[in-house]
Amino acid sequence: MYEFAYHRPNSIRKASSLSASGEAKFLAGGQTLLPTMKQRLASPDALIDLAGIEALQGIELKGRTLHIGAMSRHADVASSAVVREAIPALAALAGDIGDPHVRAMGTIGGSIANNDPAADYPAACLGLGATIVTNKRRISADDFFTDMFETALEEGEIITKVLFPLPRRSAYAKFDNPASRYALVGVFVSKRGRDVRVAVTGAGPCVFRVAAMEDALSKRFAAKSLDGISVAAGDLNSDIHASADYRAHLVGVMARRAVAAA
Amino acid sequence: MSNTGIGARVARLEDQRFITGAGKYTDDVNVAGQTYAAFARSEHAHATVKSVDSKAALAVPGVIAVFTGADLEKDAIGPLPAGWMIHSKDGSPMNAPGHPCLVQGKARYVGDPVAVVIGESLAAARAGAEALAIDYDVHEAVTDPAKARSSATQLHDSAPKNTCYEWELGDKAATAAAFKSAKHVTKLSLSNNRLVPNPMEPRSALGNYDAGTDSFTLYTTSQNPHVARLVMSAFLNVAPEHKLRVIAPDVGGGFGSKIYVYPEEVVCTWASKKVGRPIKWTADRTEAFITDAHGRDHVTNAEIAMDERGKILGLKVHTTANLGGYPSLFATCVPTYLYATLLSGQYDIPAIYAEVDAVYTNTVPVDAYRGAGRPEATFLVERIVEIASREMGIDPATFRKRNFIKKFPHQTPVIMNYDAGDYAASLNKACELIDYKGFGKRRREAARRGKLRGIGFSCYIEACGIAPSAAVGSLGAGVGLWESAEVRVNPTGNVEILTGSHSHGQGHETTFAQLVSDRLGIGIDQVTIVHGDTDKVQFGMGTYGSRSGAVGMTAISKALDKVEAKAKKIAAHLLEASESDIEFKDGAFSVSGTDKKVTFPEVSLNAYVAHKFPSDEIEPGLKEGAFHDPSNFTFPAGCHICEIEIDPETGVCEIADWVAVDDFGNVINPMIVEGQVHGGIAQGVGQALMEGVSYDSSGQLMTGSFMDYCMPRADNLPSFKVDTTVTPCPSNPLGIKGCGEAGAIASPPAVINAITDAIGHENITMPATPQVVWQAARQGAARAAE
Amino acid sequence: MPKVTMTVNGKAASADVEPRTLLVDFLRQHLRLTGTHVGCDTSQCGACVVHVNGRAIKACTSLAVQWDGASVTTIEGLASGDALHPMQEAFREHHGLQCGFCTPGMIMAAVDLVNRHGGVPDEATIRRELEGNMCRCTGYHNIVKAIGAGASAMQGSGKVAAE
């Protein structure tokens, strides 16, 4: 690792102002950032640790909306009675990110700010129609995830919490990359009133929705409705782990499994 | 049998330190004044190093020194040698250019060390390595062994067509004749995937020069510290043997990859004198992926000929073996004498002819990895036999039994003389344990759940305890493959065993103590096993090739014979009886037919006090040594059966059941032996389903971390049903055959035979990842629909 | 350099460290607690697992400065004096280790998983929970057995979540 300065502010305001100078990075759970820095692939001159900020903590249900503080660890979300009751698919998703030790550190805010194309949380945010709240504004998930490792976040903008409207039904089906255990393909489906969402992670350069599947499921929310619907392989990732064709096929399989489980 | 003697399931003595965090691995060793090394490595697979500018590196705060290949050359530090001479079929010696410890001229794989930076801290050394300006002239790379011989790219001037040797074994004419008379011929083309050994402890070295004694100490992650010292002295000119102490403390797994001498340990030792400070280097995992010797990597075409009843008549094999950028220490013997000599498998095959071309490519050097040649042979034999039985419509178990060798000793057409075995016994027991008869029912039940279920056999044989030394010498080995032992009995009757074997997970501190406890009738807590330090143990050949039981323990046993003989003489004086009347049993010497006895500790004390025997007749003390050179290889063999279930929608394979029935001869500690089998199976399943090195065409490693190279984890594997049959090994007094590699040798074909059984065709490659299996299952379904 | 102070295995430990000092380097190099190992650089192998404030984390993917004021337990602090933790005993009894390199992380992960799940987890749960711990020697067979047995023994000894 290259040298850097370390700050641990106790307020969002201080954190934001610390980020104004130089090449600072926010440190949430660090489960992606620190390995990247260890391999000398990132060289921030300062890390601003968000763990000391009370306002980024907490999980609560307000009416029909689940509020999850940005610094909530995956393990906290997975084991939260509130989440398990309100959106069991979200708790299950959090409980299958990385491994137990990564889940003890990794946070929802860190995960979505990083927007790894194979991460799970972006699929949940997009698949549930979440709203990402920052110290500056509210951003709908549809607008938040812009490209591979790119989001709508601006310099110094800090995610404070994520708001999930409660679905009537939802599920996440994930096919693990055998080596890294990230999602080779993950599909999050939800149904809330007439709003049906199908969000896919792992398969493309950035999490995306599948309109054809959503239309079909809006008519009848059943795995069978997806028969004959496929995503175009042309837009998908192809690497040593899986060809675009295989990923396209898995999107169909995982979508059907998610719908069946929802 | 006592509760700690031979055959007992004794909990391991060494575990106390490992479960409390008190183990001492090389990176745990720290010495005063220590500095740190960071290696600058070639980013290119094939490039001439035109210059190394170290000015900026030396300006980094904390950087002490920079060395390059030219500095090694100045001090006449030689390149890493190949330790086994192979001659091509035309009689010419192999082309085996040495591997300079820091590049001299060309870098030949990504990771080849170009320079070393020594720093006050690891961070300083790494920053220095990054600051080096290395100017490369980049050349085209060749990474595919199948293309190496025809490539316009030449790695070494001294190896035309990138070829190390073109070797053959067996009778070509007899084999051709056998094929002429055949009623059925089965053909198979396969590749045996390249693997990264990945012991959990990365390699590490700590070199330390002591000016006062003009001698070096090297702590290193080695499976054979004496051989490391010999190579570094005799071939590399680092220091004379008596001025170099090599210590391999606790070593966190080896699997072959820690047999060889590597550039880093040589450089850290040599440079410690240059900088006058100790130098430590520890690989991170990324570095391990591009520096530890890889394993396997064969491309093979084979044909097997049968008569109308399925009796095998002959086998023809052509293999291209990838050696990587340089010939690593034992690399040249792996695809020859450790591979082709096992092509007869468990079968009576009258004629075999094998050709092996070994080639250089711009990849990490390949050398022995758990099994070393024998997994490649077993994979070939057990796949082609399985396919032949399927093609001929003969039940695969029946086909195998029909062809098993049944009379021993059995001379194969490929050198080996199998001494003992009962292959049908292992197969029958395995069939029983897995309920082979009930398989059809299980398959139908799986089909109802939408799963494809298959069953796969693997009847493997291996040759362990490579020996005798004169014979391996005649085959090209640069060393003898005996083992040494010394038994030091202390005056109070406890015992230190100095062994040339090295334990890096095998549990020698327990099993060796069990042998001593059994023989001397003392508690195992009265025995200490000393290994891994060239200053303590006089010499030894180390641990690999499943040799430490059969060879290392036999050496101890022979030394114990001598101790017992001398102790009897002393006991005779103590008991005032004739030596021929002394019996030794349960730790006491007695005069036969009387109740007069003395215990082993009493005799030990008297041996040193030396009051009660004439010291002109018997020397004082009780210490004996032995060297054991085996008269033959040992031949562990057995049968593994795998049942697999495939999800045809995704291609995911789940191992539904696994049975292993092995014949290791006599077993000292069944618990430890079972553990060796479990671990071996896991590595073999890894090869079959998950692990595989991938290079792009420019020679960049695509699978350079655990993010991309898939290691088996707990949820990839089932619990295994492990059992044994026993035919004692006739070539050593303990009847031991060895067990360390069996699982890794046996398991890959069992997995692939199960998958191909499930999907209904043979076209599948390793690793059979979900994508590979999904594609194959689709082909299978398409064929079934035709 | 920032100063960090922690309670490590029940004892106060403090040092001036560079911010880039990983928790595992703080333990291994500053405190010479070399039982915690490093087996990879991608946060996957689990040889470095320790407990921080009662939770198992990977000490190679965490900075020492993040844990000022925290309570850390490493493999060296798991036993109570000469009395081994039941999970340590179970690993020995069931031959849950060979080379021993993954063992400290494996045992710390095992204790944590029993603490989180309570009771005696079934084989499938144990295997799934070991996703973040690699072993190259044992094929996991005896590790899984040892953790089951260790979990049973922990129920009997009241060691569950007792840190």
C-alpha cells in the first residue's frame, strides 16, 4: 500500500469537507477498497473512515419504506429482524454476499457506491426501486448506477441511507462465480402493485433491468411467463469464467428461479 | 497393539502448537537487523532486458541496495539446474538451459525475476522495486504447448524447436502388432490441465550471513532442506555445504511446490553477505501464482486396442508436456519416468509404446505437483479404459476386472515390476460401499428431480518411494533416493529421532514416534522427532512422492534395529546372562525362561554410565544411524468411485457420494492416512471441476489470484467414505506403501467418468466448470433427441 | 504516526503505526503474535481471521487504525491458560488440521460461526459458513467433523459467545 492519511470524522459534514482536498477516498467497510490498495491499484492520499458517524447507522421501517443506514454491515442487514420481516429477499441477499468475515465488515453504502458489476446490492436497489439518499439529494436507483464502477455520486457526496419500498413479493437468485463467489449472474425480481422489476447483476458491465421480462411478469407473475424470453448475449460480459451466451442463458434460469421463489 | 503404537489412531503431537498459534513458519522468524527484499519481475512473457536503471530506486528512502543478474554473474552464482537427465530417442541428451536467479539476457515468463531491491522495510523495498526503470525489448510469446514445436518464437538458443527432449518408452513394433490384431480400438485426445499447487503458506526465505564464522543461515519453506543446501552449494556456488545451514521450520503445505530451489532463497542468502544484513522475503499470493512451479499441463493422444472380449492388447500414447520457461529441478523426470512408467495402470497390457515431447513455453516453470506424472497417467488410463468399456458395451467394473493384473510380481512393458496387490478386492469393496447395484435406482430418482446422475470409476496405481538409487541413477537421476535416520537415546531413556524426511502437514512427529514407541516400548511422549535443519540432521532427501513412510520410516526402523542390538548386549551384562538369551519385549530386556529383567531406560542409563560392561568390547553410549535405500518402488493402488449429480439447466455438478478404497499396505496411523486421502481427493476434485491455469496469447496469466483461480472450498465437497484393503509391501520391513498422493491421483478420472456417464458422451475437458458441463449436457441432450 | 491502543487477548497493546498498517501486520509485527497468518491478498483464504469486538473479521482487510479502542482476540488468546478452548480440542481430536497454516483462522471462524448460529450447526451449514476459509490439506472432511464436535462441546462448556 502507498502511504495515506487517515481521518475518522464524527459527522457527515466533516467527512464531506475532508474529502474536498486532494485525492481522498471514503472508507466504509473497506472490503474492496483495501484489497485494491494493497495491490497498489489505488493510491488515495487520504482515507476518510465513515465508521464513526452515528447518522450513517441504523435500520428501521417507516410506514411502507425500509430505511437502511449506509454504514449498515451486510451481517447486520442479514440478521436484522426488521429486514427479514419487511423484505426477506433483501436479508437473504445480504446474507450471501462474500463470506461471513466480509459480511461483518462490508456495508451497503460502500457496495453501491463502488458499483462493482458483479456486486449483489445494486441488483437489490434496482430490483426493488430503491432511493439512494445522500448528504446532498435523493437519487432513484434507476438513475444511480450509471456504468461499470460508475455512479451518479459527485465528488464529496456521501450516501447516508437507502430507502426500499416494501414489495409484495421479491426474491434474488444468484449464480456464483466459482472462484470469486461474486455473482456471475444475479437476478432480483420484485412485484409491488403493478410495478414489476427484474434487475440483473454480474452479466453486463453494469446492473440493468430486463423490460421484456418485466412486461411478461406484469401480466402474470409466474416463472412460466418467462418462457421464450431471453436477453441478448451481445451486450453481456464474456471472460474466462463465462461466455456471454452462457451468461445470457443463466439470466433466464436465475430469473425463473427467482420468480418461483418470490 | 498399544494405544500409541503401530496401527493406533493417535491424536497428533504437533497439533498443540498449531491450534494455539505457536507454530513457527518461516515468515514468523525474525532476526535482529533484518531487511526486506522485493523482486522486480518481468511484466512480459518473453523479452530481452536491455537495461535496469536503479538510480530512482536507490533514491527511495529506506532502500539499501539493488542487484541484477549481472551482479550474480560477477560472483559466479550459477543458474538453477535441471536435476534429472533425459535422453531423446535418438540418444542425444536433453536441452536443459539453466534458469538464472535474476534475468541474464531474456525473461521467459511473466514473473521471471529481473532485479531485487533490499530495503529497511517491506514498504521501502516495494517502492524501490516499483521505481526501477527496466527497459525491455519485447518478443512474441508462445504459451500453448501444442504450438511450441512449430512456433517461430524460440525461447532458448540451445533448445531448437523449443524442445527439451523427444523421449520414448516401450516396444513400438510389438505395440503396432497388437493393434493389428485388435477387434476394437478406442481413441482419446485430452489435455491434462495446468494447476497451481497453492499451499496455504506462501513461500518465504530469510537469508543471514554471519561474518564471524563466514557462514550463512537460510530459513526457507522447503520440503527438503538438505537438497536445497546441496544444490545451492554444488551447483550455484552460494557457499560451501559446511558454511551453509538451511532450516525449514514449520512449513505450511508443499504438495511438491516446495521441493525445488527457487531464485528468491538463493538471492536472499547470497545478498545477505553483500549488504551485511539479514534479508527476508515472503511471497504474497499474487507472487506465488507467477513464481511457484505449476503442475501437470499435458496434451495427449492415445489409442487402446482390445480383442473381441474386451481384453486389452496394447496401448499407444503420444504426449506433449509443457515445461514452462525453464526446466525446473525435477521437471524433466515428471512426464517421463513418473508418467509413462505407470501407463499400464492396474491392467495386464502386453504391449505399450509411449512418446513424450517436452517443450518450453513462455509460462511459469512446471514441475512435480502432488502425484507428479502419475495423475496424468491415471487420468489417461482410467478415461480410455472407461470409454473402451462403454464403446464395447461391457460394464466398466467388469471390463476392469477382466483386465486386472492378478499374479505378482508382475513385470509391465514400461519398466515397473509390481510387487503386490489385489485390485479386485479394492474394486469389489468400493462397489459394495457405494451400492453399485442400486445405482440405476438412484439415477432414476435423480431424473425425477430433473438431475442427471452419473457414476465414475477410477482404479489407480502409483509408484512411490522412487528407488533403488542405482536404478534411478541409470535412468538419469542426479541424486540417490535413499533416506537417513539417527536414533539418539538419552541417558534417561527418552529418544530423539533425527530424520532426513520433512513434515509439512504429514504428521511425522506423531507417526514416527508411534513406530519408536512400538519398537522400544516407551511412551510416544518420550520421543522427539527432529527434522528440517541441516545443522542437526546430517543429510536427508526430504519429503515428496509419498516416500517418508516407506523410505524414511524404514531408515528409522533400521537404526532402531541397531539400537536394540547394542542395548541387548548391554542388558546381557546387566543381567549377567548370555546375549543370545536376552529377549526384548514391551520395553524390557529379560533373560528367557527367568523373571530377570531390566527396562529400556535402565539400559539407556547404563549405556552412558558405562560402569557395568567392558568398554573395550562395547562402546559407551546409545546412538545409531542408518541409511535406507529401498530395493524397489512401492505400489499403492485402489479404487475410487464418484457419483455426481448435474443440474442440466446450469451445468452445476454436485458430488453426491464418494468412496475410496485404497491399499497402502500396512498403516501406522489410520486417522492420519485417512486425512491424506481426504486432502488428495479434494485436490483431484479441484483439478477435475474447478482449477485450471489460463494464459492469454501474450503470456499474461489470466488466473493470477483466488478471484480467478478457483480453489476447492468446503461447500464444493462432500464427506468421503474412506476404507482400505491391505497387501503388505514386500520391499520394506514395515510393509508400508505410502498414501500422500493417492487421492489426487485417483480422483480426477472418477469425476470425469461420472460426468460423462451422466451426460452420455465423452467430450468434456478439465476443469469441468458449470459452463463446460452445461455446454456438454446440451450436446448430450441434442444427441439423445436425434 | 497515529497511536492505536487496543485490548489484545485481554492485554492492553498500543503502538504508533502508519495508517497503512494492516491489523494483521500490527498483530504479527508489532505485537509478534504470529499465530495469525496471511495466505492471500484478495481477502479470500481466511488464514488471518481474528475476532474484533466479538465479530470474526479478516485482519488482512482492515487497518489497525480502524480499531483504536477495540478488543481483539487472536488464536493465541483463545485458550484459558492451559485449558484449550473446546474448538481447539476438537480440531486436534478429529484431525482437523495438517500443515496448520489455515488452522488459526479456521478455528477463529469456527468459534464465530457457532456463536452466531448457536446450538450445533448441521454439516451443510458448517460447509457454507466456511466459504471464507480455505484449506489445501484436509479436503475439509475432518474440519467439518471437528467443528460439529467443537460446537457440541461449546454447548456443554458454556463457551458460546462467552468472549
